[in-house]
Amino acid sequence: MPATPLRLTARALLLDMDGTLVNSDAVVERCWGRWAERHGLDPVEVMHVVHGRQGHATMAVLLPDRPVEANLAENAQMLAEERADVEGVVPVPGAPAFLAALADLPHALVTSADEPLARIRMAAADLPLPPVLVTAESVGASKPDPEGFLKGAAALGHAPADCLAFEDSGAGIAAARAAGMRVIGIGPRAAAHHPDALAATLDAVTVTADADGVVTVTVLG
């Protein structure tokens, strides 16, 4: 029996990038796998932590006794590696049509990538950049801190409660919830964190808006 569609309404949409719009798992696994080996860590355990966070925040979780300055320096190296590697970067299924539907609606990208990496990955996936970008340079704290989502809502001129966040990771879902937003989870990583709605891919999501600017998001389970 087909699942009943779930509909949520909002005034603005805030979108994570990696895992939500862009599948960059291949690059992340290559770069962070090498990092794990350099530090004698289990790459599988590293991958449980890395999604959704800025690199230095991941390092702080995995190497808690290391100075912040060392994490920031190595994160700069990691970002350079990630910018140089786009092999296997592809759109999440449904992302092109989803972003096309948002063209005239208030929406922002809220990502833990820095702006150069965000632009590189969106271009590699042949996806248009949202009009508002909240990247690593925009915030003082990484997800799961809510700062990025709060800044995205403010930039669009809407209260957090009037925004819907789209996320794939535990850190991202926690950040959006801490900002006071409802969350639509995309993909299997999101399922364990009980978002307000869950879609396997963006193929299962449709967006419409009425004349008053109320955006309706329909999610097929």
C-alpha cells in the first residue's frame, strides 16, 4: 500500500549540501580515509563522525587532546585536498528538479564546507547555487551548533519557526533543531536521527507555493 504523503508548510527553505543536494561520499571517504590512516584511527569510525561537521570540528572529536591550532592547520590542508578532488561528485537524485522548483522561492545553502569547496562541488554536480550562502567562513561554530541555520533564516528575513531545513547528517539535524526548525531528512544517514519527515532522495520531494508565499513541501515516504 502506498505511503501517505506528508506535507509541511514554510516561508523559506534552508539546504545542507553534502549528502542532501550533492553526493560527495566518494571524495569524503578518500580524503578522510587517508587522514585516519595517518593518525592510526579506524576509517569506519572516522566516517561516523565526519558527516555534517567542519573538518576541524571532526578532528576535535576524534583527537580531543590535540591543540585547536593543529586542527585548524590540518583542516586547511584537508580542504585543499577536497577542492582538488571531484571524482564521483554527483547530484543526489532529484536535486536538479528540486532546485529548479525553488528558483523563485526564499532558500539558502547552509553548509559546513567553505565557500570555494561549496562552489566547486555544486559546479561538479551541475547544480545552481542558491542566492544565499552560509558557509564555514560565515560562522564561528560548526554544526551541530545552530549558528549557520540561524544566520540563513536571518539572511532570508524569516523566523526560524517559519523555515524548513533539509539535512542528511546527525550533526546537521541537531543544528537545525537547536535553531528551532523542522527538518526534512534526506537519505539513510538521516533516518537514525528521526527528522520530521524522511525522503530516500529528493525525487520523493515536491515543492509548490501559493500567492501569499506559503511554500508547501510534500514528501513521499
